[in-house]
Amino acid sequence: MQLIVTFATSGFDAWKADYDAHSEARDNAGLTMMQMWRDADDGNRAVVLFEVSDRARVARWVKEQSALKGGITAQFLRTA
């Protein structure tokens, strides 16, 4: 299962430094980053594709991220 998360940041460079500093929290949630993109039209928007190992733990992580940082959307996906 995969997860696509869109982060609306107030500044990409500061957000990316914070994102990188919290890799252990994502690991503990059962997430493996597969790819990151930066919106071509809005440089402060990032989209990240993750591999999910435990949906319940990841759902808690998404809820925490939404409460802490706001401005995120998340969608779980399965290969068709």
C-alpha cells in the first residue's frame, strides 16, 4: 500500500530541513519515502509518495501531522 501526502508549506527550504530532521518518526510510523516532488507552479507545496507497512500506525501519524502542522492532505492507495 502507498500513501501520497501533499504538504502546503510556508517556506519549502525550512520545511524540508524539518522534514529531514524527523525521519525517525516516519520510520517508527511504518513509512518509507519513495519519492518527493515540488509543485512546478507553487514552490512551497511538496508531494511525497510513501510505502506503507502498517496502515493503522500511519493513520495515527497522518492525524498527528495534520494537528501539528496543518496544511496536509493524505490519500492511501493500492496498486490496481
